[in-house]
Amino acid sequence: MGPQAKNPVYRSTGRFLVEGIEGLVVSTFVVLSWFISRRWLANLGALESERTRRWPGDRLVSDPAIVFTRAIDIDAPREAVWRWLACATDLYG
């Protein structure tokens, strides 16, 4: 009886090494891509004027370690968007 019959989750040494190397490569890519794309993600969709502007919540944190300003355009009246935001924040606390 071989090792496969004793253990249904048996992995050969070669497969174990390949999966370990694959995990190391993916983890390295994730870490490196975070440092490369961090600035782009921090200001996703925001114009220069929006990034440099003072926002009402800025006064709550006097010296932030990191700043994110993200923006989207919504083709709807303010009242409809505000009603949706109020409902969403009510759901998530």
C-alpha cells in the first residue's frame, strides 16, 4: 500500500515544492504591486483640485499618516444620491 492509500490528501514532494514556489511568487507580486500602485489607488478618480482641497472631515484628524481621496461621477440629482448614501450608512452603521 502506497502513501496515497493511507492519506487521501497526499501530495508528492514535487507538487508540494511547486505549490510553495507558486505561493511565494504570488505573495511577492502582491507586495511589490502594492507599493507600485499605492499612489494610484490613493487618488482613484479624483482630480487635482479635489486632492488638494480641504474637506469637512479633514479637521477631525490633525496629522494623518496617509491620505486617500477617491471620487466618482454619478449622473443623478443630489437628493437621490444623498438618500441612497443615507440609506447605505444606516444599513452599515
